[in-house]
Amino acid sequence: MPQLRLALAQVNPRVGDLDGNVELVVAAAHDASRAGAHLLVMPEMVLNGYPVEDMAYRLSFIEGTRDRVPALAARLVEEGLGDLVVVVGHLDTAKDHVDTDRLGVPKNAPTNSASVLTGGRVVTRYDKHHLPNYGVFDEFRHFVPGDETQVVQVHGVDVAIAICEDIWQDGPSAAADAAEAGLLVVLNGSPYEAAKDDVRLDLCARRAREGSCALAYVNLVGGQDELVFDGDSLVVDAAGELVARAAQFEPELLVVDLDLPAATAPMPDPGTRFHGLRVERTVISSDPLPAYEPAVPVVAERWDDLGERYWAIVLGLRDYVRKNGASSVLLGLSGGIDSTLVGAIAVDAVGAENVFGVSNPSDWSSEHSRTDAAELARRTGLQLDTVPIGPIFDAFQSTLGRTTTRLDGIAEENLQARIRAVVWMGLSNQHGHLVLACGNKSELATGYSTIYGDAVGAYAPIKDLPKTLVWEVARWRNAWAEERGEQPPIPESTISKPPSAELRPGQLDSDSLPPYELLDAVLDAYVERDLGSAAVIAEGFDAALVERVVTLVDKAEYKRRQYPPGPKVSRRNFGRDRRVPMTNAWRESLDS
């Protein structure tokens, strides 16, 4: 059987940075060449970054990309890489597009494409044909679907091409099987969510068996606004058995040697369609390679479920800071579990020297909270300043008492939170720090935050972590440190003490919210699984509890719209995944 050395480059592009992303491809090509690879596959939309959202319609952006594809092919030759076959993802325009707007077609007919480059030329192009329009995806809005499957012959092996969602639907595997391809390569921009790596492996194994071919899956890595791409590139053989796998959350070049079936003769009818796809074959090189000694494939170790979530959040924060041109972050450190975990995440993301914590004690702040914030700073090396807000609060109340009426109750509590936010944003303006909001998903769901108070900031690292998982992830981070012989970053007292906003004497979260283990279970049913109230009750939850939680969630939509972005790590986050009207008269019935 012919041999082929395949390289999969999971890289971290930046949306809109066309020149920088070209450099990523060229660097990967050099690495692949040094490794002796014959075929290099880059991820989905790597030249543009992903997702580009409505930038896909902008003609200047499309043309900027389109011009760089042949230029990239020429540059590879100039740098001695002309023999390497490179498959690269990019934005383009539909092949049959004419310069007129048509109803039902996105402006300028953009496509999510992959071009095959070698010998200084663009050999062929594949356009993604299944355009997802669910969850975080809006591709049916942004792109025009293709209707061809490309098969390129490389050193006597037929290689079929697909892009991401294409293999989640029927078609590419059947087309690859019909074309008798030996390898199906899949370019991906597949965002992380918990346990998705298991689903991907099962899918790739099934599609390989259906196509009777090996399958290589290369994915982006890095953060883009609310999405995190986790890498996790992999190769399975025609029986669906795992051959090689790259690391999670790290750029990597995965190099794999494969023994593959020899290419067959061209199909007698080039126009034949399989599952609606027309198969086109292009011969690049038909002669098999001389036999060589294959390298031992690598299967990277996986993180467990909590570790995945932690490093996804770290990567999301690091890239949000880096790709937006910031260098440092600032957060309010109350000594509570949420801000403490965010502090540890920030240190891992951007380095302790770039993390600035601010403690803003009030009359109701416990000594425990003040010392826990200081202990976090001691353990991690982040910089901590203390700015008491008591005098500012008293001045506010004194002024309000003279002009209108003195605030009390919730208004008085929220005033403290808003004073803290003014301090943080002032320091941000003065020093250029990016402010982090420290709220968790349970608080975000129920509106248990102060708008223009603790909800301010540019990024919210744990906004997709329910409170129960905040504790679990904090324990995981400490345990991981202990395994490495390091001091755990999070003080144990922060994990063990009852949570409190400390805005009034003796306040606890349990005064306003159900116990978090019950709250998070109801939220999982109502928010992530989108069950109605009656269906949630049918799972065994108390009707009064369900009514209370559902009411809190529904009333807080306007707050969530104004909350900072943060990394998606669950099946359904608040943001790109879940979009409901703020003005909405529908109320869930408990018995229907």
C-alpha cells in the first residue's frame, strides 16, 4: 500500500489579521517540510480567523483574502516548499457569483472554502456545503453552500476534502467511499464545550467506517470572543481506530505516517452525484513514494472534564487580552470563591505581573474576606491594592440625603457595588488594565448581580460556570498544583466558607437564592436543556422551587444582555447559544 506522511497544523489565527495568518501557514509549512510531510492540512478559515460573522459580506475583506491565496501558493515555492501539498481554509466567493444582489443570497455570495496549493498554483477549491444554523453558528446567514466534493491524488493516494459541519451530516463519507478515496481530510473550526472531544472521536470513527477510508480531523486552537477552540486534532484509520491525537488548548503540528489504498482510475462519469454532491478528481502526483520507515504516532494525554473547563477558560481569557491589544487585567477581589478563582485563572492566563487585584472593603466586609484576598495575592504573586469604600459610601449617602432621599435596602446594597465598579473602571482608564467581571452562570441566570456594579467589565471568565462547578474547578486547580509539588493558589478557607455578597450584616447568598446544588440542577433543565416548567417538575423538582427559579431567569434577560462576554464551556451558554427577547410576555405554566 502507498505511504503518505500527513501533517495537521492546529494553529491559533486572529480574525481579520490576514497577513499574520498567512505567516502562520508559512511557518507550519516549514515545520511540516522539516518533518518530512507530503501533505499539510490547515484548519477551517485559517487565513481569516473564525468566525468572521458579518465581515463575510464585506467585499474588501473577501478580495483581501482571495488575493492572498495564489500569493501564498507562489510564496511557498519561493521558500523552497513547492513540493508540499497544502490544504488551507479561507473566505471566498461562490464560483458562479455575478456582481448583483439576489434575494436569499448573502451579499457578495461568500463561501467557506478550502484551497489545495502546490507547485506555486491553486490546484482546486472546495466549498463547505453543510452550513450550520444552530447553537453558536450562523453560517446559513453568512455563506453560500457548495455542491462539490474534491478528491486530489497525492503520491498515488486519493484524498477527499470536507469542512467541519460537512462530516456531521451525511454526504462526504458516502462521496469519499464512492470515489474510493483512501483518506478524508476535514478542516475544522469546532468550538469547545464540555466532553465534546469524546463526541468528535466517535463521529470521526463512524464516518471513517462509512467511507471505508482513514480520516484526519484538524481543528483551530485559541479564543475568539465567546468561543474557545480546543485543538484536539486527530487521525483514525478506516476501521475507526484512533491512530494519533494532538494536545488540547495548545498549538501543535501533528505528524502521522499512513499506509493507504492506492488510487483508483478516474470515475467514468465526472458529473455523478452522491448525496447531492458532485465528485471532482484532480491528479497532483500519481506515483507512490519509495518505501520509508514510519514514525511512531503520538496520542496526547487528555485533560479530565474539570481540567478541560479550566484550561478552556484560561485560553479564552489569554486570547481575549492578547488579541485585543491589552497587556494587563484588573479585578475586584472580595475574598469570595468567584473572584478568587478568576484571580487564579488570570494569573495562569497572562502572568502574575499582569494581574491587578483591588480589595474594596466596606463596613460589612468580614476580616476573613480581607485576609483571603491577601492570601491569594501572596500565593499567586498578583498585585493587590486596598481601596476602602466606606468614606465614599458615606459621602454618597450624605449627598443623597440632602437632595432627595437616603438609600436603604437593596438600593443601599447596590450603591456599594456601583462604587466599587467606579473605582475599577477609573483604574482601568488610568492604567489601561482590562477589567474582569467575576460573576458565575448561576448568578447570571437569576440576575443575582448589580448592573453597573459587579457586572461591569470587558470580559467575564466564569460566566458559563455554574456555582457548583466554580467550587469543583477551584478544588481541581488546587489538586493539580499539589500533584506538581506546587502551593495551591486558592486558600482553602475561600472554598469552604458560605458564599456572601457582604453588602449587609450577616448576608448569605442563601438569603436570596435556593441552595446552589438545587438551583444549578433546575437551571440545567430550564436553560441548558430548554425544558418547560412542567417538564422540569416532572423530573422530581418541587413546583414552588421551579416557579421561583424560572421567574428569576425570565426577569433577568435585560441584565444578561448588558453583561460582558465570556468563554463558552457548557452545552448552552448565555450569549451566542441562547437568544430570547428581553420584552416578552410569555410565562411558563406549571401544569402544561
